[in-house]
Amino acid sequence: MPGANQYYAQQFIDAIPGTGGIITAIAKKVGCDWHTAKKYIVSYTTVNRAYQDECEKVLDLAESKTIEMIHASDGQMIRYYLSTKGKHRGYTERQELKIEVKELDSAIERELARVAVGGKAEVSVKAAGNANADAVADSVPQ
């Protein structure tokens, strides 16, 4: 048996199945604190592999339940699945944004002036050819 603060990687590997990848559950099965369990998961390739396998099993379970709900005609789940797994087929929720060029120019000028005040960049709004460039340039401290 290892000393009070010493554990073996195999103890963690044996403890991982059935935990769902929950580090607290792994630590409890080994009899150590959360940070020790996390350290072994990060430090030992074999423990990390066992941990990743457990996490993937839970993900597989969740995906299989998702498919069951789709087969049961759950409309919300169908929509969710299409918006995540069906993106390559165009099933995404897109938002259209309509902005006037005048509004965009004004927003750019405000942002440039804000950056210039912070001293992080120089502003040359006159180069943009905007009719309001003189007013903005005059309001920016030199």
C-alpha cells in the first residue's frame, strides 16, 4: 500500500470507469482530494487515456439518447440536432443584420476616436473621405 500521500497510476485507472469523467467521483474512489486526482490525470498518459475514454463514453451515451429522442419525434431535439450536426447542410440559425453605410462610418469614427484618446493608435479620419471627418478629427485630443 502506498504512503499517505502516494498513489499509483493504476489506482486512478481502475477508479475511472463509471464516474462519467467527474474528477470528484474519481478522487472519492481512490481516497484522495480533487487536486491529486487532477494531477494524475494530467501527468500520466495512461491515466489521461482512461479519463478521456470515460468522457467519450458519456458523450456517446448522450448522443444515443439524442437519437432516441429524434426517433420519438421530439421537435426541439430535432431542431437542436440539425442546428449542430447539420450545419454543413445549411441548418443554422442565421441573423441578418442591416446597417446603413452612414451608421457604419459614424461607428468607425467613434471607435477610432476612442482608441486615439487611449493613446493606442493614431487616427486619420480625414483619409476616409467622410464629410464628418473634420468634426471628428477636431474632437480628438492631439
